Amino acid sequence: MRQYSFLAMLVTIILFSCSSSNKTQSTDEWKPLFNGKDMNDWTVKIHHHDVGVNFGNTFRVEDNMIKVRYDQYDKFNEQFGHLYYNTPYSYYHLKLEYRFVGEWFKTAPSYTLRNSGVMFHSQDPRTMPKEQDWPISVEMQFLGGLSDGKPRSTGNMCSPGTEVVQKGTIVPSHCINSTSKTYDGEQWVSAELIVLGDSLITHIINGDTVLQYSKPQIGGGVVARYDPNIKQDGKLLSSGFIALQSEGQPIDFRNIRIRDLSKQFKKK
């Protein structure tokens, strides 16, 4: 518990330094993952399709954004998709903005309404069989409000083929709700993720820390038809791939950038 508290303190220091107006901080430390022009640094994997097949032009680049669309689909047919950045990371601070747009694709599962996310510590998409539905990964889940006056948090945690620890024990549920506000409509929302290898994970929405947990590891269910050699339950996840999600709701992503924290935190 002392180690966890120390890491939480260090994350607070990182957050303060990143938000500070101190002119001595180098902006070169932030690397754009998306160049606003193409997806040459990214790889698509969609359920029912081989890696690299961008079925239905699901992921596309327009107006300096990565857009997720379904206008070339007949039926959704559980074609859950992910767009993976080609370089894995371990200790980092990720920033991006997202907004839900348009109409939900009605043949998708009902839980995908105004639902998307960013996966991290993911397995390499090239290790996924064609019929594997979800990557073994941890998800920072994005949910949009339903304009019904009911709270619906975003920046939650979901765990396809993984588990995480809170208060010293493995969380039994597949998802953990954050403490975020509800964001209705098509407004842009800022999401940040601070990942310290297999230690502390912090979720931030519009500048507010909304969730923390630790020790991401392989385990649990949800993911199906995976290669059993990859799903080694109990193995701590200290690094992996970052991926944007498509699961039935049109969404836009922009200003995707990362700051490598390995020099500050990684054990030598």
C-alpha cells in the first residue's frame, strides 16, 4: 500500500508539471501519434477479418481526425474493430479528444450506444485469430450521456481478458465506473491516461482525475476464440499496444499524442 501511495504522489507531480505554464518544460516531449493525414502508423483488426483489413472503410481520416463510420456496412454482425498504433508503450501519458456523432448503428448490440474507448496494454493484433472478438487488453471506456437526465460516467475501466486491482484485491467486475460528469450531445471531451507499466493507472477526463487502479494482468473472461498461448492468466501487463475502438457508434478522435515516461518511472 505504501508503494501504491508513493506512485499516486508521483502521478500527482506529473499532472501538475504537465498542466503548469512553466516555460522551461519542453514541448518536444509530446509526440503526436496521429499526423492528421493518414493511418500509415496504425494497423486495423476487425472481428471476422484478417489483420490489416479495414472492412467497410470503418476507420478513415477526414478533416484532421480519425473517424469511425458504418455507412458501408449492411449489418453490424459483431464486427468489433480496433485501430492499433504500431509501437507498443509501457510508461506513458496519453492525451486525446473524442466526440460521439451521428446515429448509432441499430444492428449493433444495444450496449454499444454512445460507447467506445481506447484500449491499452493490448496484445499485438498480429497475434489475434481472425475470429477473436476483443483484444486481450485494458480499456479506458468512453460513454456518452443519453440526454435523459440520468448520470452516465465516462473514462471508465473495462477488462476484456484482463483483471485489475483496487484496494489490494482483484476487481471481480468486468467494468469499473469512474467519477466523471455526464457528457451529452456531440461535444468534444478530453481524455488522458497515465500508465506506469504494471503499476498504477490513472484516468483523467477534462482535467479531472476520475479513476485509479493498479496491477493490470491477464485473466478473466469476455474475450473469446483467442490463442491460448497468448492468454496466460495471472501474467502482469507492463506494456502493450494502444488502440482506438469501433463497436457500433460513430465517433471522432483528434489531437492524439503521447509523452514517454519511461525515463522518469521505469525500474532499472
